Amino acid sequence: MLFLAITSSVFLLMLLTNAMLNLIFQQQLWGGQPGNVKKTSVLIPARNEEKTLGKLLTDLVNLNNQPLEILVLDDQSEDQTAQIVQNFAEKHPNIQLLKSKQLPDGWLGKTHACHQLGQAAKGRYFLFLDADVRIENKIIADAVCKAKKHKLALLSVFPKQKMRSLGERASVPVMNFILLSLLPLILVRKSPYPSHAAANGQFMLFDGDVYRRTVPHSRHRSHVVEDIAIAQDFKTQGLPTACITGDSRIKCRMYSSYRDAVSGFSKNVFMFFGNKPALAFVFWLFSALGFLPVLIAMPQYFTFYIAALLLLLFTYAMVSKQNVILSIILFPVHMIFMLQIMINGLVIRTKKRMIWKGRSLG
């Protein structure tokens, strides 16, 4: 039991160190000369996005510095997605509606949609945005500036998550907890190792020449978590990448309920752990229950353990722009959710089949 107590303490200190490094070396998207948005293609894959797409397009047309083009690919939607885009295109000549081709064998829907967008784009930079993202002025210009400054092949941003329901608050923060306690994001740019890769498909800015040469969505056409796979692939090829979080100018309401969050996170939770479920469950075990061996074997240090845990929760909430008090209060619920999506992820692996937006992912 003493060994477990010491291991739990070391594990917690490791997570706290990583979170503190993310706070100390938090990267910003502003500073320097604004990037040239007029050379940027904004690319939006859209399947049944009538509830959110119009808001994103409104954000884009309200930018002071207009992108070269805004291409929206209607991926065989069954709602009013295409009509919404067409209405915008009639008023704004830089907006264009594309229609997806039939999904070929061996492809997943999103990778096929993004690949088609990349083939049609004319810009110097390609910015892939999910349809449920909201952006504010200068975020694109500053992202291009950051990419130019560091000669990045890929720059990805984790949006600030908008959470309205209790179900969302009980689930969505888990993503940031795992990410920011496992990986100092500065290493995504500084380290050459593919294990230090991270990306979020909600906001991915590519160097257009690199994208055309590497065709990343085609290379990872059947990968459920293509964003992380692309980032790892780029690192393997020695292509500079970076990942940033905590910029409030890009927001997203990822899921609208607890049930949606379970379905969404279950398909990719193991990718945070190198696609190794055993590591994921070890992480959960020490994160959720690490206090027990400390309480039993080293009760004199239990107060210090709890203080370190609270500091960890405070730090990751600050970096990800989440409510600190709720992050602490709901932490036990977050651990229950994490266990649920891991178990669900194992079930999906066993069945080798998951439905997402009306399509099979396996």
C-alpha cells in the first residue's frame, strides 16, 4: 500500500507539473504584424449543420479582413444546410457552396469532406473550421501571423468550450483535464517526438503548399481521430506544428447534452493515450482513486495531496478558461464520466462499429 501511495503522489505531481507548464508557457495568438487573411481559404465541412452553420458564416462575413474564399462542402445533408450556405453565397461572392461526391469505400465522411475542400481551395493557407465553431475578429489574422512567424505546417487551436447544461459541465471539461495535465502544449512546437503531438479538428490552419504536397486527409482517410493522426504524422515527417488553447476569441459548444458527450468522446478518448486503453485506465485509476492509498498508508501527507490536487484543478481550469469553482466541485462527476467513456470506448472497439451523424465509423 505504501508503494501505491508513493506512486499516486508522484503521479499527481507529474500532472500538476504539466498543468503548471501549460500555465507558465501559455502561447498567445496575438502580437506582431497581422497575417494576410486575404490569402487564406476558410474550409468548412458540413453535414446536417442547419442549427450552427449560419452563426459561423455570420462571424466570417463580419470580419474586417475578409479571407480569399469561404468554401462550405455540403456532405449529403438531410436538413437545410445547403440552403443556408446558398443564401449567404448570393450576398457574398467569396462564399461558395460545394456538393460532396459519394463517399468512397475506405473513407470516413469528415476526412472525405475535408479532402475535397483541400483540393478545391486556392489559398496560401487552409483553415479548416467545424460548423459549430464561433470566431471573433482578428483570430484568423493572428493565427496566420503565428504560423508565418514559426514557419508552421500546422497550427491547431482548442476553442474555449461553451457549456450551458449541467450535462455539458459534467462531461466536456474532461477533454481539457486530460490534455493539459498530460502534455505541456509548448512541446507540440518544441519537441520532435510524435508522442508530443496534439491537434483539434475544430480549428486547423495548414500551410497550403504543405497540405497540397502531403494530402493529409487522404493519408488518414479511415482514421476516426484524423486531427491527432495528422499532427503525429507531421511530427514524424519533421514538419513544424503547434497547438494552442485558452484563446477566448474562438468558442464552441461541442455537445448539447451528457448523452451527446458520451457518444462523441467515446470514439476518441484513447487517442489521448497513444491509442492504448491500458494507459487510459491507469490514468483514470490514479486520477480518481489515487487519494485512497495516500489516506491509508501516509495519512500525515493526505492534506498535502489534496492541496496539490486542488492546485491542479485550479491550474487546468485557468489555462482552458473554465469556471474554477465548478471544475473543483464537479471533479468527482468528471471522473465518473471519464470511466464511462473509456468503458464505452472498449465496447466500440469490440463491436468495431460506431454510428456518428448517421454514418458508420467502422
